[in-house]
Amino acid sequence: MENAITAYILAGGKSQRMATDKGFLEWKGQSFVANILAAVKEVVGNNVVIVSSDERYDALGVTRISDIVTNKGPLGGIYTALKHTATKRNLILSVDVPMISSELLQWLVNAHSDACQMTQVQVNDKPSPLVAVYDRSVRILLPEFLAGNQLKVRRFVEELTHQTINVPEQWSAQLQNINTPEEYKNLKG
């Protein structure tokens, strides 16, 4: 179990800007979440969990859990994942990165140092704390942030021993978040 890793896909957001659940949007003939699952399973096998209260995700055949605390955004999803996990290392991904590849994810997992509580990727000096490896121990720090409604993930990361690694140029487009109808239209080309 020492080298084991669990992947958590955070799909519990309100998708206010998109006005529909982003996980079920289609890209290349599959839903966003199906694309992410395909990439993630090559890295962690079947050790994948979706964090969402939406029962439609059950059809994907992976474990689904609901947020422990509601209306706390991605930070609440991270807390839920880290409270649930049995593994030290946890790959946390948002559901809005359908272009992510197993190669990028494996590179991230390999780059993570157990001396750090978290490893995130970045492109053009923009860190992506929702494409990251989190140590299970981080869960003890989250309740204080959640109770005080300090919900900015980047602000929370500042409190952690973390590393930020630059994504190689050939993978940089994979980190594009698809949050608006315009971004989705551009993705579909």
C-alpha cells in the first residue's frame, strides 16, 4: 500500500458559468469525466473515486462519494477526498480538464516528493491546484479553512509544504479548464 495512490475527480461543483454539469459535456465522443477516467486509470488502475452528489456518475462503474461539507467549493471536495482515502498519496483532479493525458498524470505522480504535502502543476506561471498530488495528512488542516469560509484553494496551498512544477510545453494545452460556453465552443473547434 506504500506506493498506492488514489485518484479523486472533483465533480460536485455548481457549474454556474457553464449552466450545466461539466462532467457530462462531450469531447471526442465521450463525456469530460469519461476522458479523465481513461487517463487516470492508466496511472492508478481502478483506484478512482468521483466526488459528487449526482447519482448519474454511478453509471461509470467507479465509487462515488458526496461532499462531507456542502457549498464549500473545491476545497470541500479536497477535504472529502482526503477524509475518505486510505492512501498516503492522492491525485486530485477537477472535472473540467478533459484533455488531460495519462502521460502528464504519470509525470506528475513521479515528480511528487513525499517530503511535500502537495505537488501541483503550472503553465505560464499559473498554478493548477486541482491537478495535483495531495498527501492524506493535509486533511487535518482543512477544517479550520472550511469553518472560516476561507475557500480559495491557492490560499490554502500557501499554508502547505508544496512544490509547483512547470508542465512541459507539449502538455501545456491539457491544463485548459473548460468553465464557460465560449471555452467549450473553442474546445470543440
